[in-house]
Amino acid sequence: MRTKVAIFGSEEFCQRAMHFTEQRSEIIVDLYPYSVPSEAPALLKKLLPCDAILFSGSLPYVASTAVLASIPVPAVYLKQDETEITTTLLSISLHQSLDLEKVSIDVRDRNVLENVFDDIKAGEKRPLIYQLEEDYELEDLVQFHATAYTENPDNIAITSVHAVYDRLSALGIPVHKMISVKSSFLKTIDRVCQEALFQKSETSKIAAGILDDSNLKTEEKDSYKRLSQLLQAHCIHSEEGILFYTTLGAIQTAVHLSEFHQLVKLVSGQLAFGSGRTLTSAKENAMSALRYMQTEQNSGLYLLDEKKELHSLLHSEGSTVELRVIEPVLTEIAEKTALSPAVLSKLATFGQSQQSTQFTANDLASHLGVSRRTAERTIKKLLTSAYANTVGEEMTYRQGRPRAVYELNFPVY
């Protein structure tokens, strides 16, 4: 299977990418050259269908983060490593005398440069160094090298930015570009191709959705037809509700559509998804996800995968909820407290996320998304089995009863 990779970089980098991959028949490269890294986000909006994206460095990648969030293919950047810096210094030294103290250089990570100097035992000799930050200004970088040359006409500039090379060359300042090393490039493009193949295998997995139509209003009844189209699903009416048989990839595509979000709001709390190795397991997982949402009174949109991990489809940054317990400690807690795996998973993430080990019932209620009374019942179960301790009280008002302060007493990491 051939993998199409979109390459974003300077004109020269794109041409080198073509040269590096000309013997790799399994890779197709689609070139998107730019003049400066800040042009990458605009170019991404012209992206043609591809399997993966490769940026020439961290600067265009970071500049494109917001746009990449809506592009469902893996994207990586070529990291500047010791091999690239060493190769560049060696190339220069083969053609002219190279004194590190008469060099100005810009790099993406100063620590990588320092590693090279340590390896070659450069001693105290150091060039003038400019570390490229995400928000660097092109003019500032040009001025950095130009000033170094003005103060010392023997200075040699080495730059990681092709646009800076062009500007310095036009000014008559001796300058060299960082050399893109073939071995590093091929390792990176092989990695992104592997990620693309893995993602394809993931998105082709069987998935099922279930829509509980028992509580839908009359005007909402036909929403399933459009949902079925957006999910590219085969739709079946059953006793459990309306079933959608589709793939993970189709669900991920639908999640990025505004119309899909409008329909989800219309049937709030009545739709859930599951994935699995078979249609039966995918359906069972979808039903488990729906029961979780209805039991926890959670109106989000969730998918339960074959590992029994619950994922929010609307908030990708949210933590995963375990709907089964496999850790021995948590299994023991579940047996002694009769708390559900979902609650235990949330308790573990609660313990990890708190800045202080101490908490109140209000703190726990806020994290679990439940009432204070429900949080207090959970705490009582933990206290009874010694999985939580009462460590004090706090009085936030002059009137009223003080609030108990607790600590968890089980491993959360």
C-alpha cells in the first residue's frame, strides 16, 4: 500500500525530500513549499487528500497547531538533532577554516547544540547562539546575524531558516544553511508512514451507535435518518433503540461536522457509541456507554472501546474513564466499597489532578459532576473501608457548620 505524505518546508527542503524518496516506491510526496514558516497554516487550508503530514521543522508545525486540530491525519516535524548540526559544521570545515568563536548560529534547541560541543570536546569555545522560539521574528533573526558580521567581518552565519539564508545572502553576509540529513529525514518519514498505517487500521475498526428513541419528542424522531447519513452507517430499528453500524473513522469524521453537533444536542443524552472486534461486541459497548451516560446523568457524547475505556467525543482533552477495573488495588476497592469502575476511575484521576492531597465533599462533587450529597455517600463508603481518612475541618464562614476535610488512602498513579 502506498502512503501519500504532504511535505511542508522551504522550496529547497521540498526538493531534497523528493530526492530522498525517489527510490521509495511505497511513498508518494505532495509538496507545499513556503517562503517563511509562518505561511504554513495558510497552506494547510489548501491541503489535498493525503495520509500524513511532514513539516520541515518545529516552527511551521507549532504555527499550524490550530489548523491541524481539524485535520484527521497524523502530522510530525523533522527534529533538529545532533547529526544535522554535526554534519553542517563538518561540511563547512572541509571547505574553510572554522573557528567556533567566529560563528553566529540559530538553532531550535540550544541543548542539542551543547551536546555536540560536549561530544567534540570544544572546551570553552562557543559561537553566538540564537534559540528559535515559537514567536520569533524574522527581522530579529536577520539582525542577529547581521550585527555579528558587522562587529566581526570574519564571522560566519549558520541558520536553520531558509528565508534568513536568502536575506543574508542578499546582504553579502557569509552564511550557510543547516543541512537536512538523509538518514534523519528517512527515519522521520518512516515514522509518520507507520502512524498513518496504524491510524488507518484504527479508523477501519467496527463501531456501533445506539440512539435511545423512547424519550425522543415527535419532532426529534426523524433525526436518526440524518445521523445515519452523517455517520455513513447502516441503520436498524431494534428493541434497544436505533442501531447505527459504522466504523471509527466515520464517527471521527462526523464529529468534526457542525450539523452533527446540532443533531447531538437535539438528542442530548440519548446517543452513545462503542467499538469492538465484532458487531456484537461493538453494540454491547455502545449500550454500556449509553447506560453510563444515563446513570451518571451525563449529556455528553461518549464511545466505549474494546479495552472498556470510555472516551469523550466532544472534548478530546478530557481524561479517559475506565468502565472496568483490572488493577488489583482498584479491584479490591470495588469489592469492598461496591463503587462502580467508572467512579473509581474518576476517583483516581481526582487524586492525580488535585494540587493538594486534602479535599472536601464539594471538591469531589465538582470533579465527579454530581451533587454534594452523592459525593458524601461516596466518601462514606471510602471511609468505612479505610480508603479515605478524615484529616480535619475547615470553616469558611463565621456561621454554619464546618466542612470535613479528607484524604484518599489508596494508590492513584
